[in-house]
Amino acid sequence: MAKIEFIGSLPTPKKENLLRQGDFVFCEAKPGALDFWGIVNQGVGIISINGGSDKNISGTDLYLGEEYSHWRVVKRVPCGKMKVTLEEIE
């Protein structure tokens, strides 16, 4: 069996990059998946707000800049700094 040894230190997620309840985030997809905007729900993860419920990221401690499943969280807008407009399109 091969022995694998890592020399160096793994980066630890910074506390200021922790996603918080209600944050709006943009998740960039790897090839084969679709990008989406989502909202952070503590205890559930990131829920897609465009594209239906087929896209989500599960987990409790999620961080900006980290990669989860098929997506990387590349943008965060705190809920207090976001204006959401809903408009019905006919």
C-alpha cells in the first residue's frame, strides 16, 4: 500500500467567510451543472432560488470560496444589503 504524506499546511476556512442565515450567494458550477443564486438556511445549506429545487448544497458550516459537490460559492451578499424584487412574467 502506498504511503501518502502531505508536507505543508492545509488552508483553514476564515471565520469571516462563514456563510450566515439569510445570505444570498452565487454558486458557480463545474462543467455539466448549472450556476445558480441561492439563499443560506442554517441547518439545511444553500437552497436554489432560481432553477427550481434540483440544485442545492447541503451542510451547516459553509464558506465563501469553498467548493461543494458540483459548485463553488463565489459571491455572497448579506441579507441586510440585498434588495429582492419579485415580478410575475407573463
